[in-house]
Amino acid sequence: MAVTAVVNQKGGVGKTTVVLGLAAAAAARGRRALVVDLDPQANATTGLGVWEAQRTTASVLEAESPGALAAAVVPSAWPVDVLGRAPSVVPSSPVLAQREHQMATDVIGAQDRLAVAMEGLAGFDDVFVDCPPSLGLLTVNALFASDRVLIVAEPAAWSSDGVAQILRNVGRIADRRSGRPQVAGILVNRLGRTRDAAYWYEQLRQAHGDLVLSPAVRLRAAVAEAAAQSLPVHALTRDGAAEAAAEFDAISEVLDPAPVAAPPVAAPAEVVDLTGRLGAGGGLGDAVGGTGDRLDASALAAPAMVTTRWDH
Ligand SMILES: Nc1ncnc2c1ncn2[C@@H]1O[C@H](COP(=O)(O)OP(=O)(O)OP(=O)(O)O)[C@@H](O)[C@H]1O
Ligand SMILES: [Mg+2]
């Protein structure tokens, strides 16, 4: 299971859209996807067709009980016939904004409440955590609970500076967590066909090199329409929907090449020490490089478990 925090402190760049697109792509590839909505705006929750929930990320974070997240998982309302399987979701609610303020006064449990709540979570191949537009405590909790971070960026003025700031924060957390989260990459979203967009896209590539994932997700009306209809873009038939779905499918394959994650390995004797391996070749070097990562032998056979952004 890979837990991916989808972040950018800037609003409206497409974090939620990317979470929904990647959850749809993962499900279409036979992977069991879970969306954890960590934004009080709850856009991912409604995008998945969930409007009322008994348990939410707000109640989970309040409980501060190990493993509490699992009980808050509900199925999304996305049609199963399109994707083959529908993602699940831990919904959010506006109350989460108050929870962030309360957490700020907790000197012990402020940063890792989500990590504690996610302890023992099983049954999913991909967990995507949708973060609010800030680098506040909710995003910090997502980073403390994640294996990797996906930064969503717009090809717009000063976008690159914002990404650099996120990378610094991720590096500081990774220093405290034995190299986790790793940087899965920078996904450029809302790439239009203007010269301006091409210029800022190029600036991002020059500044961050191989960390910029390919393909980018283009600006298309179908993407916005899917969210507005609480449907996966894969379910739409209008112009541009199939192309947008293909972009998310391609990114999903870059992040997790195997259609379905490998089953767990039984024998502890097969554990292989991959010290240093995951950190090699990344554009961030020491800041977020993996040290001391241990993966099981099945992971070696299954690219989904070991092929991270560092391998490309
Ligand atoms: N590739 C795209 N093509 C067209 N519209 C898009 C695309 N990506 C996002 N949008 C639209 O842009 C708006 C902002 O996207 P989204 O809500 O995903 O951003 P966000 O980063 O999650 O915002 P926030 O920071 O408020 O959580 C939405 O109306 C969404 O439908
Ligand atoms: Mg959002």
C-alpha cells in the first residue's frame, strides 16, 4: 500500500482534481483506491458523490485513537460499471477547520494524529490524501502519514518558487522520518495552449528537472465538468474526456507501474535490505532520499512497490 499526499499551499491548482483523476485511474487499473479528504472544503468528498457522513477526517483526528481511520471509510458513489471498481473515501467536513486550530494547541499530538489514525490500515493499493491549500497542520499531518508526496503545480507565474518552498518543508519532515515521504514528482496541471503556459511549464522543468512528471494534465473543460457532476472523468463522453482520462492513466502508471499491487510476502527470511536504493538518482538528493528503507522480496519483483520517481 502506498500513501500519497497531494499537496500545494496554493489554492485552485488542481490538488483535488488530481486526487480524483488518479483514484479513477487506479480503480480502472484494478487497484483498490482510497481517498482521504483532509481539506475542510470537502471537495474530494463531494466529487466522489458523498454528501453526508457519520464519521469524517474531523472526527478521526479528534479521537486520537490508533487505527481509527479504517472505521470512517465509506464507498464512493461513483458508478462501478465504468471503472470496474469504485474508490472508497474517508469524507471530510467543514468541522475539520476547527480541528486544525485545536490541534495547534496540542504540544504532543499535533503532527502525527493522522499517522496514528492510519495505523494498521489495510485492504488498499493506493491511498491518496487530498490536502488543503496551505502548509499548515493538516498538510503536515498528511506528510507525516505518507510514503510519498505528489506536488501539483500550475504553469503560472512564480509557481516554481512555491514548489521549492514545499520541497524544503518535505525535506525537513523526511529528515525526521528516515527519508519519508519521498517526492513522487511534480505534476503540472491545467496546462493550456498559450505561450504563457508553455513558458512557465519550461521554468518548472528547468528548476526541478526530472521531478516534473510526464505527461502534464492539460486544461480541459471535461475535467472541470466531471468534478461538477461528481463523476470520474473516465465516465464522461464529451470532447476531451478520453484524453484527460488517458493522462491520469499514464501518470498512474508512472507512479505505480503494476496494475495491482503484489500480495504480501509470507516469510520474513525473504526481507531484503534496500538501504540507500530508493534515494538514489533523485533530484532532491539528501533532502528526501531514502535511507534504511526495507522492502520485502516481492517488492523487488513488483515494480509498483519499488519503482518510485527516483527510478526514472
Ligand atoms: N486540468 C484541468 N482542466 C480544467 N479545469 C481544471 C483542471 N484541473 C482543475 N480544474 C478546475 O480548477 C478548479 C480548481 O481545481 P481543484 O479544486 O482541483 O484545485 P485545488 O488545488 O484542489 O483547490 P483548493 O486549493 O481550493 O483545494 C476546479 O474548478 C477544477 O474543476
Ligand atoms: Mg482541493
